[in-house]
Amino acid sequence: MKKKKIKVLTLGDMPLGISGVGKQSRFVIEALLDSGKFQVFSLGGAIKHPTHKVIQTDKYGDDWKILPVDKFGTKEILRSVLWREKPDILWFMTDPRFWEWLWEMDTEIRANMPMVYYHVWDNYPYPKFNRKFYESNDVIVSISKLTNDIVKNVAPDVELHHIQHAVDTEIYKGLGKEVVSTLREQNNLKEKFVVLFNSRNARRKHSGTLIFWFKEFLDRVGHDKATLLMHTEPDDPNGPNLNTIVEDLGITNGEVVFSTEKVDDDKLAAMYNLADVVVNISDAEGFGLSCLESLACETPAVVSSTGGLQEQITDGKNVFGAALKPASQMMVGSQQVPYVGEDRLSKEDFLNAMEKLYNMTPEERQDLGKLGREHVLKNYNFQDFNKKWLKLMEDVYKKHGSWKNRKNHKTWRKEQL
């Protein structure tokens, strides 16, 4: 008799998309499917879809079905999928503010299956207001040491595991001097110090600040010496108008170049390779995948020591570029997120770090990049990532059960009035 496969329902960004959350969701899903022990049904959201029909992949066929949804779905869609597909585990990922509607359903969902939340939080102080959300899950998995510490302190009774993100080091790797030289020549960057920004043009990424500061860096080293390559949408409504900033600063002779085409992983890896340094100066960053991808490609980075970036940029002994300590922290918030810290950098610290990297020889920068790749191979590799997720999800199924065999879930809890 053929053994029943464990069925997982995933919620989050479209796992076939290019967002960081989408990529990491796909990695988790593929780790489960490749074991031959799982089936997956995904609600793929966070992008505009040409159709909302169920789709499948050639590789996994009936074992992986994806239903495109607007935003992240609705209660009605979820109820329909739950009762039709009868999954054994519900797995979901991304910022908590997108899942309040889901946690409102925790009683009806958890009566039949465990909820596993792959969680990120950007910064301290401890978000005590998240406790009710954390306690609405059977299992929380943190993607950074900071997130792990936060959950452990805010909701100590919730089962907690730590599995950081991973990167495919067979794709994201150094391409060698000859290939890099050709790439730079093809892109008219042969004699330039190339700085790459690969993040969304959004407020917390400080893309506009970066252009202003880069202009001052050019004033120091020469406007013909360096180029800022920004792989982002300059007119993203969530960020500043980057074209206007470039025009008003008068740096329109190739000092700043925008790359807006959606590219696959191979082309993105080539982009990291042709750069001398990658920059991420976000004021809050749950993980910061561009740093990890950059280091995997042996390209050093200049980053804020915030969120998940602070554990990527150093192994505790070596710094693979520059780790910029916050000069101050602001408390910001909203009605939904009452408070969260935003780390602000010093312009002088940034400019000094850039000058230091600029004044290094290519060989010195390459040495930093090679150390960074060793760090990635040791701590953020696919092999460990896949093994951890496979073991965890098998353990969740055995420990918590589902539907007729649901275990360890109380339909009530005690609260002190």
C-alpha cells in the first residue's frame, strides 16, 4: 500500500515570483517535495495575476498546486481550500501585519491542523503587542537571531525553532576574472568602481538617501570614477522619485544607472559579480537577501548593522566589507504596529566606509569576498536549510497530527484578568 503523503497548505508571496519571500517560500516547498514525502497546495499572493486558475509545474505535477490570489487571500477562499484539500499543516510566511485576518481564524483552523509561521521581525524593542499573534500558532520558525530572541521573550510558551534563509550557491557564486571583465566591458563599466543596490525602492531602504550620499562620494573620488547601479523601480509609489533626484543633483552622465528589467537568478548573479561592492543601508531589515546573495558571489557589502544583516556581514572575527553601526534609533509606528525601532546611519560613516573599499586593491576586495562566500557556505547553505525544514515539518506532523488525529491542541486557554 502506498504511503500517504503529508499535505501542506502554504500562504504568502507567489512562490514562483522573484520577491525574497517568494524565493524562500519556494525553497522550503521544493525541499519538502524533493523528499517524496509531501504534497503542497499554495495560495500565491502579493502580485497581480493574469489569471486566478490553479497552476502546476512540470517538475512536480499534481504534488504541487498553486492558486493565484489577490493580496494574500481571504477567509472565504481559505475556508474553501481547507475543506476541499484537507491539508495536514498550514505554513505561512511574511510580515505579521498581513496575517491578522488569518489569526482571527486560528480557532477553526487549529482544531484540524497545526499552524506553522515562518517569522521575521525587523528590530527591537520587544513587540509585546505581537504576543496574541504568536500564541495563535502551534510552531514559530525565526529567520534571524534577532527574531528568535524576540519571540522567545514575547511568547515563551510557543514552540520556537530557528532556520535562517539560504541561497543557492551553485547559481550565486564568483564567475571568475575573465567573465567579470567581459560583463563590465559589455556594460561600459570596465574602468569604474561599481556600486550595486538591489532592493525595492521603498522608504525603509533609503534609496533616495543613497543617491544623495553617493553624489558626495563622487565629489570625493571623482565623478568619472564610480557608477551606482540601482536594480530597482525608480518610480515605485512606495519610494521617492529617483529619476528626479538624479536630475536635480546633476548626475546624469552615467553616474547612476537604473536596471528595471525583471531578471532570473543567473542574470542577477552576474550583476553581483560585475559590482565591486553591494550596498544596503535600510533602517530596518528582517533579513536582507541582497547581502547574502552578494557574499555568495564573492562581492563584499556595505550594510547597516540592523536586523538580519548584522549576522550576515560578519562571522564574529571578519567583516566582509563594512558593518555600519546605527548612529541613532527612532521609534516609529502606526495604529497597527504601535512601535518599532528604525536604525539611522551617519552619512560620514557611510562615506568613510565607501572610501575605504574604493581605496582597496581589487585583490583585497576579492579576498574579502572570498571570506564572505566561506561564511555563506558554512552558515547559509541549501543542504542544511533543506534538512532542517524536512525534519521540522515531519516532526510537526508526528507531534501535532491533523484532522481525526489532531494532537496537543487545547480549544481553550487561561488568561489572568
